[in-house]
Amino acid sequence: MKHIVAGIVAHVDAGKTTLSESLLFQSGELRKLGRVDNGDAFLDPDKLEKQRGITIFSHQASLHYGNTELTLLDTPGHVDFAAQTEQVLSVLDYAILVISATDGIQGYTRTLWRLLQHYHVPVFIFVNKMDANGADEQLVLSQLQDVFSKGCIRFGTEMGEESYEEIAMQDDNVLEQFLDSGSVEDDVIRDMIAHRQVFPCYFGSALKQDGVDNFLAGIDQWSTERTYQQDFGAKVFKVSHDEKGERLTWIRVTGGVLPNKSIVFGEQKANQLRIYNGSKYTTTQEIPAGGVCAIPGLTDTFPGQGLGKERDSGALEIQPVLNYALDVLGNDVHTCLTALRQLEDEDPQLHVSWSSHLQEIRVQIMGEVQLEILQQIMLDRFNLDIEFGEGSILYKETVTKAVEGVGHFEPLRHYAEVHLLLKPEPAGSGLTFDTQCDLEILSKNWQHQVLTNLGAKEQLGVLTGSPLTDMSITLVGGRFSNVHSVGGDFREATWRAVRQGLMELKQVGACQLLEPWYRFRLEVGTDQVGRAMNDIQRMSGSFDTPEAGSANEMTVLTGTAPVSEMQDYAQEVNAYTHGQGQFECLVDGYRPCHNAEEVIAEFDYDPVSDLDNTPGSVFCAHGAGYPVHWDEVPEMAHFPYVYSQDQLDEIK
């Protein structure tokens, strides 16, 4: 019996949960079919999911079919919860991508395909709703081949020569073998599917149970179990809290065996191993490689974390771009903050921030639906009736030149000096920390303090106080005192060094404000193309050469534009095309802000007055510490500068 973990992904309303339900029913795991719209779907057990009729959280179920033990991970289908879906992708053997035959490939479907590509996940495609009026199998298949891959090939119960030829066309070596033999061996096809050269496509109706048995048989026949390392490894893909408030860490074991009561993280033990099936679970004494389970009671775990031999995942591709302030409506602000911190523990992308200066809580989210759900969760789980203020764009900041920043912290009986190299990095690379400091200058302990403190809080820019990104911060020098230095001194010196370097760059115009941009696809009538082009230019966007749309009288424009300008454009398109136009947009990362001066003026941010992020330093004279303004720090530094200005100018 082979064990496969497959995630079901789809654009909202494609029938993903209905297919999950049908697979469980067809395999005999469910005696009765539930319905999303009836609120009794097996994989939408949460009260909010029943109310909304959508999947909000990822859920687990198991089934047996043929020679396959299949663990299904159902994922949210709404773009606002894409980060939760992405967290699941890193632990999958295969993905089941559900496409609606009536809607075809939609905006979020393209995002899912890009993510599956990024995580190298093999894909089985189920085209659903083939019983609907106007469903055209060949039309959908052609779209899949044109938009996704020529390897999207119709699979059925019988594979004829035509099917083998299509499969062979995806690989020159296989084609050569096919021309000699007239067929392709099953193991070769399995290998091509596993290496994302071929994507088997099945057609049917999950609601009517049509084609579901054939699809299950296809997964059983064409999937292969991966090989695992001998040493224990596991990947965390979700953190949640059960109905009793107990914290659950969900993992996929990627190597060895996880026995009950074994140490999994730090000194923490797996005191119970739960295998969930919908909302119910059973416990087991061990989880073999390939298995999925939830461990209650662990602390400080996070989605994407590697346990044992497994490495941590990098930053998620899907990042929130909207920022909202919380209106506590008379509730205690710290009670609200505690509740939000628990939700941030489950979804780190919330990035809950607290400003003691403004007495304000802010969260980062993907969109309106997520905001509504968050508000409802606060009420249902914590009995906190709250609201959110008007949303704002989440700006970020970076640098365009290198600088050596200095932070010095020397009140009486304390001492630390830190020199950091701040350097621009490629777009989308985030913020990275490193050390190139000799151990004779700063011992390993002090260097560890610096790197830990760089990651201990969100580092902010000096233009608007927005988070820093696309740059590296490297420890290059410093000084300590055998008598007076303690860890907290290096925290203060490190944070001040970042800000001091940024102020140096701001003075020479080398700090840059970034904003999120959309990549859009706009389909309008040929007579409306002029209006659409003018709109895009008005919104500071750009577009590629127009192409013919899905019908002769339709034209497609693709391009990029700032989120701040385009976020409400869907309603406008709907109005001027009288509901005939199609507008899809997806966040395409951060780029230089199109109206930076205007935004900076609006923020009116004074970095020197931000006492939580001061660029100044503290020196000591005559037995007392005294503050020194950031621009006077270089000449007073105790450790010599590592880089000359000429050397900094040469750093790219």
C-alpha cells in the first residue's frame, strides 16, 4: 500500500470541497454526501465555514482506494486566504487542481499554477461541472494547454496510441522510444507526471458523482510514493487551536519515524500524535515517513518550520499588501492585542503590530473577505466585538546604495558598538542578515546577539516608517567591554546602527519607497479598448500589445499598475462594460512608488522623533551617559570604519 499526500486547490466556487466530499464518498469513507451550501460538508466543519459556504482553513481527511492510502488536505479557495494554501503546498506529493468547466482558468487559478510551479508540485487536474449548460471539454482542454502547459493531457480508462503520442511529445527521449514501440511504458508516464512534464486531466461532475471513480482510479494508477531519508525530519505546515483552546502544530514527517513522547523541537516532546479526519481525530503511537499529524501543546513552532533534518522554508510568495488599524470599540486594547497575537501565531502573515506611541494595533491582510472573517473570529472565539478603520496600502522601503551604519550604546556601566553594512539586494529578496566580522573583534556570543536582535523586531525605514525589504544587513565590526557589556547593550547598538545608516542614505537621496503593484488582465469589448488604455495610463500603469479575446468582439489587455490606483477598478470595469468585461488582478510584488513624494509628505514621518527606533547613540563622559545625534556618531565612534566611501560606492 503506497501512501500519498495530495492537496486540493482551486479558485473559489470551482467545486473543490464538493470534489473532496465525492472522493470520500466514492471510496467508502463517507456514508452520506454533504453539501457546502447545506452547511454539512465533511471538510468544512468550522462554524464560520458553514455560515459562509467557503473553505477558510485547511483540513485533513483520509481515504483508501485500490493500492493507495490517500491523505487529502483541503485548502481555502478564496484569494484572501492564499497564504494558508501556500503553506500546505510545501508538504504535498501531488496537487489536485479543480477547474470549473463553465468558468475555465480564472485569475486565482493562474496564481495557484504559479505557486505549484514554484514548489515543484506534480498536478492532477479535475475539470468539474461538466454537467452544466455550455460546458465544452475540448475548449477547456485547449485553454489548459495554451495557458498552463502542453503537458495538460486528457487521461481516461483506456490510453490509446493518440494519448501515448501526446505524452511522448513532452520529452524528446520518450518520443524516440514511442516512435520505436508505438506506446509509452506506465513507469515512464508516472515519472513524467512526478517531474511535471505531464498533467493528467479528468472531466466530470463532482456533485453528480460523474467521473469521480475514474479520477480516483487515475490517482491510484499514476501516482508514485516518494523515497524518504532515514533520519527524522518533518515540516510544519499549519498552527491552529482546537475547540478547547489547545495549540496544535500540524506536520508532515519527511524522514525517519516520529514516535509518541519523542523530543521534536528544543526540549519539547510530542506528548500526543493526532491523525485528524475532518473534525475528529484518533491518536497513534508513531507516525512513519510520509505521514501527517497534529501535535498538541508545542510552543514557538510556526508554519514553514523544519524539524529534525528538515530545513525551514523561505518567505511565502503570497504577501499581504493592505494595512488596517483596529477600532477596539470600548474593549481593553491589551485584551484585543493578546487575542490577535494568538491569531498571528496561526497565521504569521497577519503581522500584528502595536504602537505604544499611538496606542494603536495594526494588522496586515489580503482583502475585505479576510477582514470580515477576522472580525467574526474575534467575536466568536474571544467575545471581542471590534471593527477596523479604513485600509491603507502597505508600503515598504529599501536602499539604492551601500552604507556603513554605526550604533553606540554606553550609558554608565554599559558598553557596545556595532558597525553594519547595509546594501541593496534584488527585488523580491526580502531582508537578510549575515556576519563578516572577525571572531577576534567580536566573539561568537556577541555576533549571535547582533544577528538575533536584527531579527527580533521589524526593521523600519526612515522615509515613512514602513518595513525594510530587498536589502542585506551584515555585521562588519564592533567593540565590547569585558567588564560592562551585556546582551541588551548589543540590542540597543544594533538597532541604532541600522537607523543611523539609513539616515546617512536619506541625506543623499539613497532611500527608496516601494509600493505593491498588480499584474492585471483586462478583457473588454473592442469599442472599449480606448477607454481602458486611458484608464490604465491614468492609474500610472503600463500594458502590453492588445490581443484578441475569448470572442471576436473582445480584446485583452495585460500589464502592471500600482495597487493604490487600481484596487477599486473592478467596479468601474463592470459599469462601463455593462457586466460583459472581465478584470483579473494579482499582486506582482513591490516596485518603486509611483508618487513617492506625495506619499512621504502625507505620512509626515520624523525618524528622529520615533523613540522606539532612534538613529542616535549614547556615549559616556565624566561618569554619565549622554545622547549623540545620528550625524555626529561617525566621528565619535570607538571602532574604526571598515569601509571607505570609495569602497561603499563600488558595492553594487
